[in-house]
Amino acid sequence: MSFSNYLPKSHNLLSFVVLVISVIVMVGWLVQDPGSIRLGLNYTPMLFNTAFLLAFVSLGVLFSDRDYFKVGRACAIVVMILAGAMFLQYPLDKSFGIDEFFVRDFENLRTRFPGRSAASTCIAAFLLGLGIFFNKTTLLCRFVRMTVASMVCCVGVVGLSGNVFSINSQFGWGSFSKMAPHTSVSIVLLSVALVLQLRNRMLSLGYQRKTFRPYYALVLGIFATIGFQQVLIIKDYQKNRSITQIRLSAMLDGFDSTFRFVNSSLANMAERFVLDDYRGEASWQLDAKMFVQEIKGIRRIMWAGNDRLVKWHYPISEVVNFNGVKLSEQPGSLGLFDKVTSTKQPAISDMVPLKTGGEGLVMYYPVFRGNELLGVLSIALDANLFFINAAKAPDYFVQITDDDGHVFMENKDIPQYYLNDWAETAEYHALNANWTFMLTPVPALVRTNSSSLPALLLIFGVSASILMSLSLVFFLRSRQSEREMRELNEWHKAGRDSISLLLLQLDSSGNILSLNKATTDLLGYTDQDLLGRPVFNLAEHTDALMYRSRMEEKVQRQLQLGPTYLEAILESGDASGYERVFVSKAGKRINFLLSLHRVSGEQGETNGYLVVGEDITQRRERERLLKEREEKVMVSSRLASLGEMAAGIAHEINNPLAVMGGYVSMIRKSLMNKGLGDDAELNKRIDSVESMVGRIAKIVKGLRSYAHESALDELESTEVSLIVDDTLAFCHEKFKLANIQLQVSVEPGMIVKCRPYQISQVLLNLLNNAFDAVEHESVKKVSVQAQFQNGGVEISVTDSGAGIPAEVRERMMQPFFTTKEVGKGVGLGLSISVGIVEAHKGRLYLDAQSKQTRFVIWMPV
């Protein structure tokens, strides 16, 4: 066993890292150590519940890989139940008591639900638990695990990007807070661990690496989908920020309008003081009342003379009397009174406690006639009432602070983490005031202003990615099946082609569906020639008619070529073996011993037929050759007897011929002695007798030579002219009596090494065939030629007969084939002649280029 077997696998190592992080965080919460739960003051801490979920997910991965399958599934179930319960608290707006069940929040995070994990974290943990639960290598488990791992990885990457780029990247996932960076990293590590665990398990089971290609496409599809979704979410984020900025600008414009109205109202009142238009306090009180009623939030308005003492004030209070009070000594007026009188410009104070209770602002408006200070108008503003009416934003959190950071207006309690992501601020400078306005939309408004397109894109994109990946899986499986089927077909084809038997697969109509190589080799057809054609087209017509007649007699009904004919073969019992004659593409007749088999379907219906055929042509040829040998033995026996007879006849004839020759010589001498030697008539008769005697002697000699068994004789150099002369001695008279013109042309000096008697036998056979061909023709002509040709000697016999038909030419050299009448031949002449010539390393053939029938004997010199 190698050392690498003891090393932890990559997915176990990643899970162990997450387990360590989770344990550290949980211990940090238990001992209330802020440094253990967050990476820095500017980062969100990992909650105890989140660490608890991640720890169980890590244990689920570790146990499921150590053959503790049930323990791993139990961890997955715990994670899914706890994560699902925490998530359901958001849409149901209820608390199940699990937010701070384990530990209490020791840090003031200003969250609405202390201890509750973010919605995106709950979703990620639930999906991780689901991935661990489907911890097998089936197709469903693979798709579930790869899908959830991809989505969880994207959630972690999105959360991490929010911390890196300081944006709220997860509000589209139901969370308005940033995910803790170590939570994001842990989620990404666990999702990668799920993928690696599945991959290692499949490889260990023998799956090929290309099996993962569809799942890579799934991962890429989900990443691309969530990437586009995040682009849309960021656009929604920017849209919400833009709306908030517009709303903040409108709020500042509203403040400007309010203060302009206050200024214009005080300016009108100041103008009446300059013009001495007020006849008394009563008329001023009337203006002050109208002023206070039109502008909500004004507690009181006062008029002080140039001596800074309050003369008039509205409303008149029975509790507090401001008459005679020195205006410059009022709270918030320190230095401000001198500033407005010196600059002749109105000004407003910082937040100050009001005598009538609460906090507010004091505004001074100086009244001058030329350079003469007539007095100062002063108004006290109730901060909450004034700003709430001036900054009406029911769906926004509004906060206004002065330049000292003092908050003097705040309409809602919003968590700080939410303010950091969504707040828009603007500086406001007017009437000596330096205020900071902060406007933050509430989550409900953010959701209202956000498009549903990202959610739809997520659903559609993930679904499309799953379908695309599933399509790739089935595509690869189909390709694999095709490859296996192709290999199986190749093996099947190789098996069929290795068989020397004819194999034909027929459809239910008797048409050829497939065939093996032996079929094409035997019949000479190509696949294209036979596929789709009826099998009956292969049969020899005459043989097919005879066999169909025999089948009709057996089944007692008429048959048509087709399925009924094939069924009749099965019915008759001939299917196991019947002999038929097929015709090859070249027209060759081939004998086959066929067997027919029916191929049935599941319901018993006939799907087709299988024809198996054995080429028995060679068997029949062997039988024919055996019969031929028997005939040859008989012929040899007859020839041997003929030879013996010829030898005896030659002996019996030669003796009288010798006596006759002697007597003729004695007669010639006697005639010469008697003085009759000059008698022309007698000499002619004596010459004729001598010629006849010589001719008879020559015939006898040829007969003995023809009957002589010379197969074992040595080859001897012989002149071709002698062979021709000896052969013509046998048949010259025969041709003459039949009135057949016999022409002989032999080039002199041609010598061949042969057994002359055998070549004479071949030539005699050709002459006899030529005689039979022209015997009954109007033009009776036979020509014998011998000449040098093609490096040898060519002896040809040409006749003026009708010629040899094409169908006869292919078979005429076969033993026992003859076109002669019964009793005139047995069909052995040409076949024996071919054997004799080939034994002399020559050739006997029919000259196809000649217009007349011309047989050629070619022999090497």
C-alpha cells in the first residue's frame, strides 16, 4: 500500500478546515471573544447558528466518506431541518425560539433578529445538507449534488465579493446584510468538497473522466446564470440608490422651500416694523398667529427691541412669560445674536433645550432701518415636529445630525449594518446651519423597487442548465450506446463474416435485410445489389419452378413467391435442409444446401427469416470428379484393350504388308525382265499398290503410337510437321470422303519437346470436332496452321462451322459436357486434351477474337 493512501483526500481536507473554523467561532461565542467570531471590526461576525450548521455539514461530508453513510445522512437531516426552520422565520415573520437558543448575543449588532442567520446563509446550509443527503452515484444524486454545490458556491462567491468590493451583494438573496467573509469562504470550500467527493467516488467505481463533462456544463451554466443575475441585482441596487438620492435631493429642496417661506414671512413682518405698520401688539399677534399656524413645528415667535429685551411673544403662555427677557441670554444665542446683528443676515442655532420642554432650534432675524437696528425677530422650532413635517419620508429612515455629530432627528430604528449599505447622505448649509442628512430606504421599499427579473432569470437559468446538462448526459449515453452497438455489430459482423456459410437475414416479406461476406464472395454481388431485393431473385429460374411445383404438391395449394412460400417451406418440413441452385452475378450456377428459420417477436408475430446456406458445389464437383475418374478408368481400360488389340492387329497386318510389298517389288522386276518395264499403265498400277501398302503401314504405325501409354515417357524434341503429318494420316481419308476441304500450313523447322503421341491425340480430337462442326454446313472448310507465336509454337484448328454459343463456351471444357448426340461422344475429349496440354506447360483455348471457331494449342519452345 502506497503512502498516498494514508493521506486525507482533498474533499476531506477542505471539510476539516471548515470544521476547525466553525469550532473556533462556536467557542468564541461561548467565551464571548469578539476576535474569534469576526475577522475585523469592519466585517460581519459569523453567528453561532451559522457555525453550528457549517460544523454539521463538515461532519456529514467526513462521515459519508468513511463508510458511515447513515451518520452522514443524519447530519444532513439535522442541517436541513435547522436551516429550513431558521429560514421560515423570515417569510412567516415568527420566531421559533432557535435564534438565540444556544448562546445570547453579547455584541450589540443592532439587528432585528439577534442570533438569526441570514436568509442566504440558511439557503446555502439547506442546499449543502441536501447535497450530502443525495450521497450516491445515481443520475438523480449526481444532478442534485452538482446543482446544489454550484448554487452554494455562487452564494459564497457573491457573499465574498460583497466584502471585497464593499457592496451589498446579497440583498437579492433575501439578505440585507453582508455575509461574514469566513462564512463565505466556508460555504465555497464545502461546495467544492461535495463536487470532489462525488468525482473521487465515481472514478473509484470505474467511471471515465469524460463522464463529468455534462456536469461541468451544468456548473458553468449555473455560474453564468447567477453571474447575470448578480448583474441585474446590482442594477436594482443602483436603481434603489438612485431613487434614494433623488428622494434625498427632493427632501433638501423641501427644506429650502420651508426656510424660504420662513424667511419671506419674517421679512414681511420685519418690513412692517420698518414701516411702523404695527399699531400695537395686537396686530403683531395676529401676524404671528398666522405665521405659526402655517408653519408646523414653531413653538413660539418673539420680538425684541434694539435693547435685546423681549417686548412681544406668541403664543402667550401662562406658565412662562418672556416679556423683559434679554434675548441675547437665551440658550443657543451665545455669539449668534451678535453675528446676525453684525452681518444683518438671519441665522439658526444648533440644537438647544427649549424652556417649554424638549429640544429645538432658535432662529434670529435682524430688523434694520438703514443701519439702524430696530430689533430682532426670534422663532423657536420644535426639532422633531418641524423636521418630521419638513422631511416627510414614510418609507425611509431619516437622520439629521449637526456638524458636531449630534442627532436631532431620527424617525426609525435601523440596524447599523443596514445603514452602511443603503444610506445616502448629503450636506445642508443654510442660515448658518451645517447639517448632514442621511436617507435610508426600508427593506420593504427596496423589495418594491427591485425587479422580479433576477429571480425569474435564476429559475430559468438553473432549469435550462439542468436540462442542458441532462441532454448532454443522454447524448453521451446515446453515443456510448451507439458505440457499443457499433462494436457489437462489428463483433457480430466479424462473426458472420468469419463463417463460410451463406447467411441472409430477411424481413417478413422475404426481402434481404443483411448478408455476410461469404454471401458476397460466393455470389459475386455487393451489398447494394442485394439489400432490399427479394431473396427469390437469387434462385436459378428453372430450379425455382421445379422446387415450387414440388412444394405445391406437398402443401396441396398454389404458392406465390413471398411470405406464404417461406411459410410453406417451414410447413413442409424442408426448412431444416433443402438443396437449391443460386445463380451468381457472373451467371455461375452454385448448389446450396439451405435451412430456413423463422424470427418471432414478443407477441409471437413473424419479424423475419434467417436463411443459412452451405455451398455444396464442391461436394457435387467431387462427386462428379469421382464419377469422371470412374469413367476415365473405364476409358483407360478400353484404351488399354484397344492398345493391345492395335498391337496385335498391327503385327498381323504388317506381315502381309511386308509380303505384299515384296511381291510388288518382284512383279516390278519381272516386268522389267520381260521388257514390260516401260508400260506406263502397269507402272502406274504398281505404284498405286506400293502407295497403298505404305499408307496402310503408316496408319498401322500411327495406331500403335496412339494406343501407346506414354505418360511416363520422357519428353523428346519433335518436329511439329511430323506430329501434324502423323495425325492427318488418321483422318485425311475421312475428310476427303466427306468432301471437306482440309488446308494445312506448317512453318518448317519448328521443334518442341513433348510426348508426340499425346499432342497428336489432342490434335486429332480437335480435327474430329471440326469435322462434326462442318459436316452438314454448305461451306465445308477446316484449316490447320502451325507457326511461331508469343515465344512458342501455336497449332490452331479453324473450321467454317456455325460457331460455339456463349452459354456453351463456359462449360465446354468441363468433363462429360457434350453437345453431340447420344453415341457420338461422352464429353471427355476437350477436358482430357486440356490436361494433356497443361501437362506440357502449354495452353489449350478457344480464340475469342476469331470470327470463326478457332482452337489453339500453344506450347513453349
